[in-house]
Amino acid sequence: MRGGHVMSDEQGWRPVEGTLGLGGAEGGTIVRDEEHPAGLRLTLEEDVERSFHAVTCGIAGWLVHARHFGSAAEAEAAWDEMKPALVELAMQLPATRGHGYEPATREAGVKLGAFLARHP
């Protein structure tokens, strides 16, 4: 649970309105963009001419992480893998971010680091 909300892997994810076709933060065009009410977001960008595909994930207040791929298939597979992993990670984080010396914040840092290691 995070912030008192029970989350499941797929339930709660919704398309972000008005972003498809816009330029994304990684330099591609947004082709898929979803958010979860727990403060999670996944964005897929591509530029087919450059064989560029990027998946950016985020947890509000904790994480923004971009991954780059050479094919749409790789990016879609990463999307499908990261979606439940983000929910699982968010469930383990405190609802608010404390100071770095607080045990809960240090523990959250370890969990964030493990997520980044699994999804480089």
C-alpha cells in the first residue's frame, strides 16, 4: 500500500490525455503514455527513422528513469515488464519522501537502486 491505496498490476493504469504525437523528453514522439493514480507514469517514445525507442518511467517524488532500445519490440517488452514492477516498487515506498538519514528513506533508496539495476 502507498498512501492508503491498494494497487494491482493493471487496474488503475489509464492513458494520459493529449500527449500522443507530441515530442517527448527523450527526443522522440510519444506513442503511448499511461499513468496510475499512485503517482506512476510510463511513456513510450519513438523515432522510427533513427530506430529510436525510449521508455520513461516515474514515481512521483521518487524516480524518473529512461531506457533506450533499438526496436519497438524491445521497447514494448520493457513496457510490459516495467509496468507491474513499478506498481510493486511503489507499494514498498513511503507515501512521502523524508530526509536521507531517515531509515525509511535509506531503505527506499536501496529499493530504488535495485529497481534501476533490474531495468538499466
